[in-house]
Amino acid sequence: MTDLTPAHADRFARIALGHVTREFPHKLDHVMNGPEDVRGPKELHPMFHGSFDWHSCVHSWWMMLTLRRLFPDRPFAADVTALADFMLTEDKAAGELAYLDRAYSGGFERPYGWAWLLALHGEAARHPDRDWAANLEPLAREFAERFKLFLPKQGYPIRTGTHYNTAFALVLAHGWASDHDSALAELIVERAGFYYGMDRDCQAWEPGGDEFLSSAMIEALAMKAVMDAPAFRGWFADFLPRLDIGQPTSLFTPAVPSDRSDGKIAHLDGFNLCRAWCWREIAATLDENMAAQARETSERHLAASLPHVEGDYMGEHWLASFAVLALLAPGAN
């Protein structure tokens, strides 16, 4: 099985160091309330103005801090530390928090960016030698409160395999809340059951042409996060009852991007990496034969897209983070 190696870490860190402070090109999630709001990314977002968009900058920081922790002796670790000391500061976090106080900011980066910010704070907390977690905590608490307000009124899950997907956000947010906010963790368990508990016989009509998440597999991963192993196995058997005969075939077949310079089509490389991540995570809960099939499927998806995490900025500004998710998944071996 393909594991996260020092060579991978060197490559991914180099990619991210090259774009987390690159302001342009940039795609804003920005409502202008008046002419005073016609401002550039760096002025609007003092901490997260790189990486083409806000959420990609956030999860690129998550990736770099993760790699620093896992490979502290690699040359890139010192570069990550120095840049994080400059960027992940109390005053820059205050600037990001002030942006959230603007009118019409309630839906800013909901829920994808919310969840990634929580994941970043959770990773920062694993670096006790720096002040990064303390500086990020007000932002994390703000997004946690937004989850608490929003989830009870979200009557239906969003299943599309893009940034609005509910299950992906629940996976990352639950991982953070389990350590930092028990009330949010309990809410996520309840809402996941409400959204997905009765799902049966998933047809897995995927991927869509611009999706970077497997709607079926990320839903399964969300349920794995909130259920004990026996309960999850029962739910999963009902959710995908024909996996033992290789159906739905779509879940075993990597996507083929036709144009990696097109930002939407390039999403399909992320789709493959997401599938690899989900299959590896779930493999540990399955019987021996199905677990082997899950790992083989994960490896096939990795082989299809791991070579393409750089080359065109439309993928380069974000794909390495998803590669790290997949390569760190505990079911790899």
C-alpha cells in the first residue's frame, strides 16, 4: 500500500509553501454591501488570502502543520514554522474574525470552510511549542457556534459532492469537536443519524462532472465517525448491500479528468483522492475479504490521481491536502 513518505511530505510542503501567501489569482466568497467593500483578498483576509480561495488556504495550512508534526527533521519543517509564526498570529486572526462580523457573512464558507478551520485549529493544538492554536481558537469557536446554530435548522442534508456537502463537514467537525467541544460532538451525532440513519441501497450515481467528493463514501465515513463499529457495519451493509459482488460498479472505478486546466473538471482528481481516503478509513471496519477489496480500490484511486497533485494551478492549489488525507488514513495497512 502507498504510504505517506518523506518524499511525499517534501513535495507537498513545497507546493503549499509556494501558494499559501500567493494572493492572485483569487476567487472570493464575498458579499459587497457598498463600494467600501471593493477590496482585494489580502485586505479582506489577512491570514487566509492565498491558495486561490479562502478554504484552500485554510486546508493547505492544515496540511503543512500536519507534515511539520510528522516530519519535524525535514528541511521544510523550519520553513513552515517560520511562515506560520508570521501568518498564524493573533492580529491576523482578529482580522479574519472581523470579516465574519460583516452583514451577510452568515453563509461565508458554509460548511466546507467552517469544517476545515476547525481541523486546522485541531492540528495547531498538536504543536504545543507555538502559539498557533491559541491564536486560531477565537475563529474555531466562532465556527463551532455557527455549526450549533445552523445544523438544527438544516432540515435536509446536502449530498452534492462539492463544497456544500453536509457529510464531509460533519466528518471534520466531529473530529475537532470530539476533543474541543462535547456539545457540538453530541449535536453532530444526532444530526448525522437524522440525515443518514435510514438510508438504504445507495445507487451511487457518481461522480458528477465537477465533484471532488464521493457523496456515497463520504456519507459512509460520516456514519462511521458517529457510530460504534458493530452498529456501523450493520448500517453499511444496508446502505451498500451489493458490495460483495462489486456493485455499484461506480464506487470501484476512478474518475478520469479530461482537462486538468479546467478548475471544475480538475475536481475529479480530488474525487479520486477522496474515494481513496474513505475506502481506507472504512476498510478497518469490514470483514477480511471486503477489507482487502476496499484497500485495492483505494490504491487504484490513488494511482489515478496522486501523480497529478501539481502541474496546473487549478489543482495544485488544493489537491495535496486530499492526498494527505488519503495517505494518512488508518486502514492503509
